Amino acid sequence: MLVSNRIDTVEKCFESFRPLLEQIPSEFIAVDTVGDEKSDGSVDVARKYADKIVHFEWCDDFAAARNAGLKEARGKWLIYLDDDEWFDDAGPLIDFFSKPELYENYDRISMMEHSYTSASQIDYVSNKFSRISAIVPGSEFVDPVHEMLKGIVYRNEYDLKETFVHHVGYIGKLSHKKAKRNQQIMNKELEKNPGNLHLWLQQIAGAGDDEKEMLKVSEKAISTLKSRELDDWNITDWIEIFLYRMRGYARLKMWSDLDVNVDVFLEHVKNPFFRGVAVKFELSRDLNEIGIEKASKWIHIYFDAVEYCEKNNRNSEEISYFFGRDISKDTMYDAVEMYFNLCSKESQDAYEEIKKMILDVPWHIFDEKRSNVLASSLKYAINEEDNATVEFLSENFVTDGILSDEFVKQLDRIDIGIESDTAQEKFDQMIEMIDAKSDSLWIKQHARKEVSDDELKNSLCDGITFKYPNEDLIRICVENRHSPQRYVENVSFEDVSKSVSAIVTKESMHLDGIPGFASRIESVWESTVQRNYLLANLRKRYIFQESMALSKVMDESEKYCQNMLEYANNIYLPELCDSASELLPSEVRFAILFGKALKLKKDNHLKECLTYLQEALEVFKYSESLIKRIIQSIELEQRKRVAVNNEMARLGNQVKSQIVALISQGQNEVAAGLLNELKQITPEDPDLATLEKLCQS
């Protein structure tokens, strides 16, 4: 280990591998690169742990410093660290070196390194750490910076996942300082040895995010190496230098230069991984500029790169430290989605182009984004009534004769988004043709069919539930008048919530049908927490929709409040629900307060009703539109009542004047008849008693 002036971390480094020294036959050689006079105390700390201290006069050459220590080594394996690095846990290393079947059959260990970017040691960049290696006579380090251990042919590398290395050498100002130092060392060495491909590569990589500098250095490197006839397409360093130039062209949007370079590159390079990196740069531009034919070609080359990693069971970053992240499964599936969109915009025969791509996608390669591409592919094929392609897709998702949940979930995504009856009928016909074993598929195929209770029990496995994507079990039961309770029991609330969300989304495509569907649910399914949760969510979706007539909304609002209250009473203490306690979830409190407001409205206590409505709104802001509609309707009703009362008062005053006139004319009998009519119009008028006495006098 090289020891410099890192008194802040050096002991942590030593302590991290001390258990290894104590439990595995080994020796610790510390290379002092500063000397006692200039040391900050790190060398004294090293003396407490090291079996041997090698003094090295620093000359800006890391390889020479490491070789000074390597010459003293007697072991068969070498671990080389710096004093700003330490193992998180040496236990997995001890385990490895305790087993001959491991250390005798592997010649290198790799693990992850967390290279921290902040002093808090929270943010970091993950890199591969492969500095644990078997060594042979003649092994040596080369290159004064970013040194490499040469003279070893690696056959088997052991990926140690149970631990990792901490690295704090490039935090804050240290990063700039070290980068500047490394650049100076490399410049000096390249002046002496301009044919050093490895240092040119490191020099280019050192440009970081400065695209112009990266392109400038890579072009200089290519020109220099070509002039010395070192442009060997069989050497990885040359390939990666060339790739850096193409990365520069792509980032600076120099598309014509990129096209020329990619053509040259693909002509010379046969390795699928590096070919994939090259076309990744092409795919980083707007595909409309490339066109369908070229985009398809690039994507197929990218397929080959991803499959190359899969077949060789290698992580892309193991193949190339510099370009490993350019080859990924999620990027592959993103590219396919972009290609589908391109075809839909640009081609008159869009589906034919899309179908060709569907048939070539390496569906066996899993990634979370695969599901999106599968859903799009199924949707295109179903819309075109292409049963053969739907069948092809299903076959790619069958394992041991069983259709995967992933496939059925994507069918469900399509089903949920269907808006018209015609599209629904087409969808049902297409999935009916899928011939594969799956309870979830059977449920989807029978979602809109007549199914007896016996057929349900006999067709599905024991223990089947309505857990997504089986939420159509509710529809099958309800529409065939069976209680679905046995399919919702023992389902976690998280899964209940997910299935209910899918049901509500599907029913939202036909909002007018929600009240009828909810009513049918109530007619066949006894009151349970799951039923009431579903009903509350269905009715919530209905009543919060502004396009619904308020009269219909009011009918369903009362039922929503009742469903939510029954649901809450099954979960929370009754006294909390009675008082609409602040301990309850906001929507439960809203439903309780809203329900009280609706009852007050029905009883014509409008002032108190408005108070509760305002309180409900403050509790649940999502209800703003609904509450405002109801408040506006109440205020309109109040204005109408005031207007009617005012009109009645005006008419009453006219009639009272007529009655007084008739009495003054001695027509008391006629006045009494008119007074009886007035009592019907304004029964609370305080003048009625006086007028009645006058009529009788």
C-alpha cells in the first residue's frame, strides 16, 4: 500500500484489513512515498501495522512506487490499496482466502468501490475495484499514473458482492488538485512515449464532462497514433480512443462527422459490445433525422451488444470501464419504444415495420422497461387483429408451460385503457385465441362471460385471489351474481388497493355505468371492509367528476359517505369516527363531515350544512370542485327562496290593501274570503289576526 500524508484516513484503512492479516497467512508491505521528515504522522501509524516499510523517493511515478513494494512481496496474491481507501468488511475476503477451491481456481477478485463526491460521504459514484490479483514471476506495474499490473493472463474473475471499498480521494478541492497532477504526469510521459495508447485513453477520460476538450484530445491522440501506425483495431485501447471521439461528435451534435466515423468503426470492429456503443451514439439523436431503415439497423446492432453481455454472463462495465454504461437493457427497450413512435409518424405501413421489430426483440432479456415495450407491442398487434404476433409474444413469456404474470399484466394495461365497446369486443376476441395455461389469463378471457359458481371453482387453482392482475374476478362474480368475498380474503391491503385502483380506472372509461355497477356489487356482496373500500373508491371517482349532473352526484354522494363510514368503522375505533377525529386519514374525516352536511341539507338546515361543507373542504382539498358545486347550488336555492318570499310578501301586501278597502266598503264577507286565501300564501304574516278581527266586526 502506498502511504502519503492522509493521517485522517490511514488508520481506518489499516484497521479495515487487519482481520485479514490476523486470520490469513499474509504480509503487509507499506511503501512510504513522503519520508519521515515530510510525513504528517501516517508513516508512524503504518509502522504499527506493517510487516515491512519500503522507503521510496517520490518521482511522479505510481507504477515505480508500487513496483518497489511488489519486489518485496513473497505471496501468491496481491492486494494493492491507497491510504484513502478501506474495505467496508474484510469478512468476505477472509472467507475467499479460506477456501482453496476459490483462491486456487480464480486469479482476480472484483468488487464495487464507492468513490465519494462529498465530505458527508453520502453521495458517491460506483466503480469497479479489481485490485486483488494472483501474481506470477515477472508481474509488474506499468505507466506512471493510472498504473496497470502487467504480466498476468486472467482466466477467472471472482465477483465479490458481499463487501465494497470506500474511497475518499477525490472529494472537493482534492479532485481538481489530483486531476491536474495526473494530467501533468501523463503529458510528461506522452512527450517521451507518444505511442502509449493506455495513457492517451486516460488523458481523454480525464477531460470529464468537457466535451470540447475530450474531442480535442481524442483527435490529437488518433492523429498521433495513426502517424506511428499504431491504429490497430485489435487493441481495445485504440477502439476506446476512437469511441471517445465519436462520443464527442455525438455530444456536440456533429452528426455528419459521427456518421462517417461510425461507418469506419463498424467496418473494422467485429466485437458486438463495442459496435453497440458506436450505434448508441447514433441513437442519441432524434430518430426522425435517421429514418426508419437506419434506425432499425442501429437498434439491431444494439440488440447484439446486449445479447453479447447476456450470453457471456458479463456486466457491461466489466467489459469496458469507460463505455460500460452505454450498453444497458433499459436503453435497448427505450430505443424500441422510440422506433415504434418513429414508425407511427413516418410510415404508411407503420405496423409492418413495427411487426418486424417485434419479431426481432430479444424478449428473453429481462428489464423493468421490457413491460412497456410488451404492452405497446400487444396493443399494436391487437389493433391490427394480428393473432399470429399476439401468439408469438405469448410464447416468449411462457415458462414451464405457464404464461407469466408480466404478460397478463400488460394485457390488463391495454384492457384498462379501452374506451369503446367495439374496441373491447376486438380485444376479447384476440385474447380468446391465446393458448396458454394461466389462471390470470382465464380470468381475463372470462371477464365478460357468463360463468357459474361451479365453473369458477373448477377452473381456478385453490387460493386464487383478486390480487392484480386478477381484479376482473370481481366483475365475473358480480355480473354472474356470486359473492366475491372468498377471492378478497387474506389479501394484503396494499394488494387490495392496487386491484381496486385497476377496477376504478377501468370503470372510469364508462362513468355513467358506475352507479349501476356499484348497486349490483351491493346486491350480491355482503358488507365487508374490502367491499366498502371498493364502493367508496368507485363512487368517489363518479362524484368528483365535474361532467356528472349534480342531481346524480348528490344521490351517489350519500352512498359514498355511507361506504366510507362503514369501511372506517371496520378499521378504526368507533369513537374516532363519531367525532371525525384528526387522528383519522383526511379522506375518512372528509366523508364523515360531508355525510353530516348532506343530512343537514336534506333536513333543510342550510346554514349548518354550509358550515360542515366548508370544514370538509378544509380537511380534503381534493374535494374543492365538488364542494364548490354543492355550495353554489345551495346559495342559488337560498336566493330563489328569498326571491319567492319577497314576491309572496309583495303579493300579500296587495291583498291586505284590498281586504282593508273591502272592509271599509262594508263588504266584510268578501273580505273574509280573500283573507282565507291570504292565509294560504303567507301563513306567518303577523297582520292576519288583526285583519280577521276587522272582518268579524
